[in-house]
Amino acid sequence: MALHDYLAGEVGEDWADGVISRREALRRLALLGLTVGSAVALLEACAPAGGPTSPGSSSGSASPTSSPSSPGSPADGEAIAFAGPTAELKGFFAAASAPKGAMLVIHENRGLNDHIRSVASRLASDGYSSLAIDLLSEEGGSDALAQGDVQAALSRASTERLVGDMKAGLDELERRVPGAKLGAIGFCFGGGMVWALLDAGDPRLAAAIPFYGPAPAAPDFSGNTAAVLGVYAELDARVNASQATAEAALTAAGLEHEIKVYPGVDHAFFNDTGARYNAEQAAAAYADVLAWLTRFLA
């Protein structure tokens, strides 16, 4: 799935879930380069039975809540800057007291925000020093952009640039956590970036965990040694369409892997700040993440 098409689909799903208004959805789709006709057609395709949820209301999922052990809890760590291939990169680093490994955390299409910072902090509290990278560092950082502009900027960034920045993030983890095995985890857009990082090949990765991310059209995962846990949601038909492609490429590359499909949930079920959050399956997925890291990163 092309990155641009994926990001446009995310705007449509945000509108359908009532996260943004139709007017805002059309504005964001225009920033992504869609014509009015194409944007209207995309929204019609995304509309659920009975019409979209009104902005600000629940889409039928349980209301998101946070607890000290949830990914939406306040983050414990620090903002950092480090060298990238073409510009200084920004990120959030959470250090484990006794690191068992080190993780690169890759954000959704909303950029580096408090939710993603809290994921890094949560992993650190469980023994994995983590760097949440801001893939919009060249644009001044995610916090400098409005949400529609975040998605448009990500769509304009080349995969080569994004992969180069992620590899620089791995460099920074090696510097900060010397001798640790390295892993990568990403969500939605970030899950797609984990697949892209595997497609580019980096033998330093010992573990990779893409959460409901679109796989490249014709991936080649040779050149890696990572053990890959692919996380999918049963109801996420859009991303699940590339699941077989990803699994075939993992098998062809001879990589240790497992594909897990969590029942009864949709795209972004792990994000406890979103309308599709499912506490039960999010907890199950995080337990599976920790078990995977214990096997391949600790």
C-alpha cells in the first residue's frame, strides 16, 4: 500500500470515527493532494452504516482511560536531539534502570505525541530503554505542526529519508545503551515504517514489532536477522489486505516470525487515547510484546 494512500485512508477513518469533522477531513485530504471529487468519494467509502459519528462523541468503543500501567500514562523520560543523515533529529528517550535491551518507537500519523512518549516510558519501566523518534524533525518537529499538516508532511517525506532517520535512531540507541540488542516497534503509520525498515535491511535489529502497519507492495526482508511479531486487528480490513504479503516475505527471508490477529477489534485498538481502544486486547497485545522481547531482545 502506498504511503500516501494509507495516510488518506487514515483521514477517512478519523472522520468516520467522529475524531474530526467532514470539513476538517476535506481540508486534510486537500493538503494530501486529493481533488474535491476524490476526497468526497473516499469519505463515502469510509462512512459506516448509519453515518459517521459526530465529532467529539464516542464511536461505540469504551471511553479511553489511563492508568499508571497503561500506554496513555504520563511519560517519564527526556526530550533529546541527535545527529541524523541530513538534519538534527528530535526524539524522546526513556532509560531503563537496568536495560535488558533497547527499543526504537515509531509514532502514528499524528507524529510524536504524549501517547507515543508514554509507550517509550512504559517499555523502559519494563526494562527496555526506548527512543521515540520524531520523523518530522526536518519540519521543526511534530509539535510545531497542526494535525492536518503533520499528515501532509509525512506524505511528502520519501521512504528513503524516513528509513535513514530511523537508522540514525538505532545509532543513537547504540550510543546510549552500548551492547544492548536493538528492537523496533511502531503503530499504524509507524507499523508501516517498521516494515519499511525491514525492507531496507538492517542486521542490527534483533526484534521488530509492527502494529497494524501496511506492508510495502513487494517487500524483501533478506539482510535482516530480526524476529518479527506482526500485530493485526481482526476488523482492520484495510491494513489486513497486506498481511499475506508481509508473511510471505518473512517466510522467504527465513526470519523467525509470528502473525497475531486480535479478535473483535479494529485498527488502533492499542491507543488508549483513541475511539477504537480496547482495554482487554491492548493488554493482551502488550503481554505478547513483552514475551517476544524476553525471547529475542533480553
